[in-house]
Amino acid sequence: MSAPAERRIIFKHIDEEGYSNDIACYQKHGGYEILKKAVTQKPEDLRDEVKKSGLRGRGGAGFSCGLKWSFVDRKSGKPIYLVVNADESEPGTFKDRYIIHQDPHQLIEGTMISCFANDVKQAYIYIRGEFPEGARILEQAIQEARDAGLVGKNICGTEYSCDIFVHRGAGAYICGEETGLIESLEGKRANPRIKPPYFPAVLGLYQCPTIVNNVETLCHVKHILDMGADEYLKIGTPNNTGTRIFCVSGHVQKPGYYEYACGEVTMGQLLNDVCGGPLPGRTFKAVIPGGSSAKILRFGEKFTIKNKDGTTKEWAVEDIPLDFDSLAAAGTMGGSGGVIVMDDSVNMVEALANINAFYAHESCGQCTPCREGSLWMKKISSRMVKGEAREEDGELIKNVADQIAGRTICAFGEACSWPTQSFVAKFGDEFKSYKDDKNSKSSDSLELV
Amino acid sequence: MIQPAQPDLVTVYIDGKEIAVPKGTNVIEAAKMVGTDVPHYCYHEKLSVAGNCRMCLIELGMPMADRATREPIMDPETGKQKINWIPRPQIGCGTTVVPGMHVKTQSKMVKECREGVMEFLLINHPLDCPICDQAGECKLQEQATGYGRGYSRFIEQKNVKPKRTQLGPRVTLDDERCVLCSRCIRFSQEVAKDDVLGFVDRGSYSTLTCYPGKELSNNYSLNTVDICPVGALTSTDFRFKMRVWFLKQTDSIDTESSVGANTVVWSREGEIYRITPRQNDEVNDTWMADSGRVLYKEVQADNRLKPSSELATSVSAAASLLDDGNVAIVGSGRSSVEEQFLTAKLAKKIGAASYVVGRHGEGDGILISADRNPNTRGALVTGLISELPTTELSQLAADIDAGKVTTLLSVGEDLTAAGLSDEQLAKVNLVYVGSHSNATSAAATVIIPTLTVFEKSGTFINQQFRIQKFKSAVPGLKGAADDRVVLASLLEKLGDEAKGSDLASVWAEIAETVPALSGISYANVPKSGLLIDGSAWSGLDFPEGESLHFKPATAEASA
């Protein structure tokens, strides 16, 4: 079975010969026409259209964008802010940076339309500190748009004014969590806020109603208004509309980014047909489908899925259609679209030690379970890798993870515990035998900080 | 569901117990009202909610209703409305009650959450209780016993963090013991208004510290030690001095100013080791100033006056001097109500003019007011003075110069600090009744050594006209007499009818003769004090500005 052709909407011009990131090129390709049309419409009509489109957030949680917008407190009398989450930090994810680097005006247009739709007068792009070039490109693009009357005062000659500022983060994963991002934007430590009472839609940036959307999500808004919600609904599957960008990394022949309609390809098609299959002489062992915090899938495991009519079907990993709901049904998530592939050369204890080191390093340290648990998990897995593994370590590390998930202020608790929970659940034998498995014992190069 | 009678009350169910609590109450406080303790570290009732320790996780449920019709969904077995329990545990501190809310504080999930948090808090904790000052009053110890597993599964290296950091002149920090609850940070921001504390580094390596170039030196810094749930912040003064379980606690009042912060004096075998605030939500909440915590040092100060003769002898000598007809008495705004009453009575008996020395400073808007006497209002209420005291006794000085005053009694006041010269003091027969030596005691003909506030009992009336009790924490210096006894003896010697100098007797007399204090006895003043009617003095221009739980009468009137 061969895979269908890519359906590039967001990535339409990425890597296109002759396409540059200046405004002239963007406008030559029809850019900013949607914005010009949008500002003549009623904001609530635009919001309705986005809600109707079923657009789900592309940052990781997959929450309905229209619903998120509908939570905004529009009666508070306070200004409403829109914040673009360009803190793309989830390991295995590299889609937003391409939009920013190669097609920044697409993001700016999507942002401005979303601002107009939500009566926003000030937007911020929060870009991770490790993207200095991206920040520079965005600054320049915003200035171009400002000069063209598309950002700033009296947009497209209307009464509507809205400006965009670029804010660079200082290098922390937790700044991608929306309330942590807001704290950071306010100039504080990025400690996520407790919810309740600090729901961003009501008490967000500077205690004002705030919308935080992912870069890719806002780009989708532009295309929804371009083609209309009804057309957009035809892309993908019900409740999983539009396209998704998959960032495939790891042990495949052709890693890279691929844009498909949600659910249009299965995991097997993506990895075997699109990405060229495993490296010569290797076989696939496991795949993390939505960024490193998503639960891992083991090749060979079977999923019994309930159909709507009550019957059941069985899926292998290869059979899972790549959309939000199917991946959730398989016990993991679509997350940020970062597909991390591991073949039979990988030892799972060592892979987990790597992931655990990342999350222990990135925990903000605010609340107890994540702060202490993430480092404890890292200490256990690092010790195992150093050659001091015990048979009971797998069970212990999973139990530590169980004590974190669901008990923390923000979703980092889940992000740091799901890898451990799923690795041990699916590769428990490797954790048990790691002590004696001399062959798989790591070299000193895996010394984790 | 039973609807509460009052609209500002919300009915909730804590472990099945129904209770109506005020709107806006959180689950920890609501549980407290039914006698259920929800363990916590970061939550403090007088600070904002941080929700970071996760110790107060509870299970939360709401009565089920049909989405479309809003009709309650009933459980056919129990006949009651079904409860929809939220699968994720919620924090008790950050959850405000809503009508019909159900809370489980003892379920399996809650117990597991607490066990987990306890284990996490202890894995990097040094477990140095045997040498830790907090031992005995440590939340980590208490809750590990109450909710922990009792054993450790941690075999890794513990984190290493700074030990013995001097955050300021009075506070020492051990970062390894810190549970990162952020109470001290929030206190500094919200109460002391001195934002100097913060965390640096992240994750499990997060470390409490002062911002570069800053120090925790404000006059409220030691409150961070009080609210630190563990032994991370310790008082540099109290550190390593005494195990807290050996200490006796005595209720007292801070004498620094007319705020009258409620305190506890901690002592053992006649020696005081520390003073901490005592909660009074009408006066000082749970705070007190650092400056009030070292006052106990006056008990063993080098300049304590030691008795050189029997009390009876010195009282006789003093009485004969006071029997001269041209006497003035300088009472004190630091004396208790009882002492001021007896001083006023003495002045009346011998026809002496009476004064009180005013003490003024700048109010800090929190718990130190502009009036640095703890009991100026007592002097007014007991009739010792009828006008606000001044810092300079110029009338008295003029009277001495004019020969109108030839004998002077000072109750604990150094008159040279109140504008009287050494020459003027030399002109009069001087009786000094007080606890410490000074220029006035040096010039006195008769000295009667008395007790400090920590060695005697009595009452003060603070800026709110709240009468508050303090009690003797330690026995008095050998041979030194209680001021109250001295004044009563002088009265008796000067021909007054003996009525007894014990508190009950003096109060019987006060209640009878002082209108504002009628019906009050020492025994019936509650722990949190008693507001009396101060309207008779509302015309006076008191120096106090606004402070915690206090607005000046003029500000109140204009508001």
C-alpha cells in the first residue's frame, strides 16, 4: 500500500524554489488578501467560522480553538491580548521554526486575522530564546507588514489598529506552557499558574483576558477563512479537521516534515512509505507519535478499538490513522506532531534515561511532585545506565511517575511521567534484565547531566 | 439539598459532614470548621494562595444533574443525589467552596497523594532533625508521621545546596531543608512589602536566596522564620540555643508601640529564649516586628537595678519624702493599666501633679505605630493624665525652677530624656521606681527596683482601645518588687486604706471607679483582648497613622 500524496496547506511554500520570506513574495502569492477581506467582516462571524471549522490546537493538547476563543471574557472592560506561542520546545518537534523562517507573513496574517476576530489590540509573539534568527526574521517581517499598513495603526485603511511585538524567551521548556509563558512574558520566572483561578481566557497576561495559540494553529485560521469552514471540514476526518505536519526524526531513511490531512495516513504509511522505512538491516522497535512526552508505542503491540457501532477492531501500530482521536484511542496522543522513531538498535532504558534527563532539567521546580519526581526518575535511569541497575528499578521508576501524573499545577507532570510510565509498561522486560544485559550497557558517552 | 438560611453561607459536605461556611472559604478552612485537618505546607491563611506543595490534594465532587433539564440525577440505592467525583485530585487551598460541593479528605486517592508528596519532600531533605532547631515544631516531621509511608525507597545521591546562608542580620537559611513552599517570598512581598527573596535555578535544584545586592533586613524578617514550615529559615538569635519542647509558653504583649501585637514568650527555668507572635486577627494577624523579639534581653541586662535594702525600708523612705506637699509624679505610658491606676490614685492622695512622658517615632504602617508607648490610652482611661503626653516635660521643669516642686517620683522614666537637666534633678528629692538604671536613678535619693514586663502580669490598652493581658513569663529578679505592689505599699504608707495589691483586688477597685472599665476584671479579659469605649477621648489628636487592622479616628470619620 502506498501513501497518498502530501497535502500541503501550511507548508505550501516551504522549501519552494524562489520563495523568499519578504512581503513582496508573500503578496505576489496572494498574501494578506484574507486579512483585507476579514477586516471588513464582523469579528463574531469570523469566530463562528473558526468554531465551525473544528480547528484543534496544534501545540500539543489538541484543544478546540473555537472553544478556546469562546471562553474569552469579553465583558471585563479590560484589553484582550493574543499571544502566539512560538516556544517550540517539545523534543522531536520542528514545524513552527520552518513557518517562522520561510513563511513568516503567513503567521503574521493568521495572527492579525485572529486579533481582529477577537477585538485584540495588542499581540505578542513569544519565541523561544534558541531561535535568534527566527526572532530577527519575524521582527523584519512585522516591520514590512507595518509599513504596508497591515499591522499597527488603521489596518488596511480601517479604524482597526493592532500591533505585534516579538518577545524572546530565555531558554526554558516550561515557557511553552501557556500560563508559564504568560508569567515569563510579564518578566517573571515561568512558573505556571494555578487554575483556578488563573484561566488565561479570564485572568491571563497582566490579569487581562488572553488567548494563547500555537504558531501553526494561527496559520490554519488564515486558511479556514480563505476556503471557508465548510471546505475546511472536508479535510481530515470528523473532529480531526485540517492538515497536520508530522516532524519525523530518528531511525527512518527519510526523516523530515510531512503535511497530511488528519487521519489520511497511518503510522505504517508514514514511516514505511513516506519516510522510506527502517535503516538497512534494522527493524522498527518503537515510536513516540507526538513529541517526547507522548506515550510510546511498541511495534508488535495490538490495540482493540471500539467502533461507534459498538463492534471492535484490532490495530497494530502500523494501522493507527494519524489523527488526534485515533492516537488517543491507542493510549497516546498526537501532541505536537513530533514523531520519534526508534529501531532495534535502541535500548529502551537508555532512551528513557535521555528523556528523563531532559524533563528533570526542564521542570520549573514550583510544585513538589514534578520537581522532586522528575529528578528522582532521572537519577534512577541514569544510575541504571551507569551500570548500577537493580531488578526492581523499573517498577520503582514507574511508581514514581504514577505519583506525579495528575497531581501537579500544569501538564508538565504528565509530560515528564508519561514516557516513564509507557516505557516501563511496554518494555518492562528490558528494565528487568538491564542489570545483566551486558551487550546493551551504554558507553560512557551517555553520561547525563 | 438543604438551602442555607443566610445568603452569604454556602453548604458543603466534608467527608459526608454537612456544614454551612462563608462564601469564598477554601476547602482547607471549610474542613477546619468540621474539625478535619487537611495537611499543607505552602498555604498560609494570611498569605495569597500558591498551590505548589500539593500536600492538600483532596477529592472533589459535585451533585449530578441532567445537562438538558438541570434535574438532579438520583441514586436509587441511597435515594440521594448522585455525586460526580472529579477523577483528578484538586488542591484544597486553591478550591473555593460552591454550593453542594462534596469533599473527600480520607479517600484512598487522597492518602496516596499525601504519601507521594511526603516521599518527594523527604528524598532530598537532609533528615538532620537531631541538630535542627525546627524539630518539635516541624510540619515535615508532623506530616511525615501522620501521612508518610514511614520508609524510603530513595537510594540515590541527595542534592547538595547552600548551608548556613545569612539572608540578613537575623535570619539564617539552610537551603537543603527548604521545601520551596514560597511562604517567605509571599510574606516579604505581601506583608513586609520588601521584595527581596526569590528562587534561583530550577527543578529540584531550585534554591531560595536574596536577590543580588539585597538582604532580608527589614524589621519583619523573623516572621519568615515563624511561617517556614520546616527548619530552612531559622532565627540567628535562637539557633542552637534550646529544644522547643522544653520551653514554656506565656502569653504576652509587645511593648514597642501602641499597636500591642500579641506575643508568646518562650522560657525555661526562669530564662527567656525567644518571643514569637501570637495570632490575633483583630490586631497583628500572625505577625510581629523583629525589634519586639529581642526585648526579653532587658531581663538580664547589665543595668538592671538590684535591690540594696528590704522593700519595706525603701518604701518607708520613699513615703516620707513624698509626704512633703510639693510633689510631682511622672508616671509612664509603659506601665500597665493597674500601675497607672495606682499611680493616679497616689497622685490624687498626696495632691501631686501627674505627668506621662510621650514617646514618638515614625509609624511603619504595619505593626509599629507612631506612639511608642504601649499604654498611652491606659494613662488617659485611668485618669493619670487628661491630655496627650508630650516628649518634653517643660511645665515640670519650670515648676522645679520656680521651687513649686521639691519632690519628684518617677515611675520607670528617665527624666533627663524628657528635657529635665541634671541641675533640675539635683534640686529635688527624687524617688525612682524602675527596673533599669539611668541618669535619673543615678540622681535619685531613693531607688526601688522593680520588674520588667516579662516578670509581672497586667494589662495594656492599645491604639484601638483594646485592653489586652500580659502574663508573667519568668520569676522576677530576686528582691525586686512588682511595680503594682510598690505603688500599693506607698499608698498604704501614705494613709490610704489597704485594699490589697493583687490583680483581683486592684481590678475590683478599677471596675468600681474607672467608668470606661466598669464591669471588667483581669480574669474576664479574653485572650484576644476586649474593646472598651474610648469615645470620651475621641477629641484628642492621637499621633498614630494607619496600620494593620487600624485606621485613625479622623481617617475613619472622613472615609
